Amino acid sequence: MQAKDWTVRVHLDEDGDDTRARATLATGKDRVIGTGHAKRNPADPSVPEIGDELAVSRALADLAGKLAVITKHDIAESAEFDVRSW
């Protein structure tokens, strides 16, 4: 098997206490995008790094879920695999 590298690009946008993240994975076959959002509670101290981390973690979790759906679909479409084996 040949080694492969997949790269996830993460883009962050901040607007006041709102942080939005977009994580994009291009596999060659598919382009999968996950999104995440974080909003600081006004009672919490302003620590922008925490908003970044939370928004990115949510975007990556969303991307992972979407990639899992694509994988399940690919398995179901393939006659080579017994779907229960995964």
C-alpha cells in the first residue's frame, strides 16, 4: 500500500464574542467540510484562544461525522465488503 497524506485546512473567523471555524479535508475523491461555532458567555472572561479551540474542535467533530457517513455509503455501495465487517 502506498503512503498517503491528507491535509485538513482550518479557517477561523471572529466577530466580537462569536468564533466560527471551517475545517476542510480534500481526499482526492471527496471534499468534506465541517463547521463549528463558539460564543463566549458574557459572564466569562475574554480568552479568544478558548473560543478558537472550541470552534475548531466542533468543526473537526462535524467533519469526522460527515466523513463517517461518506465511508458508510462507500461501504454499502461496494460489493467487495460485508457491511457488518466494519
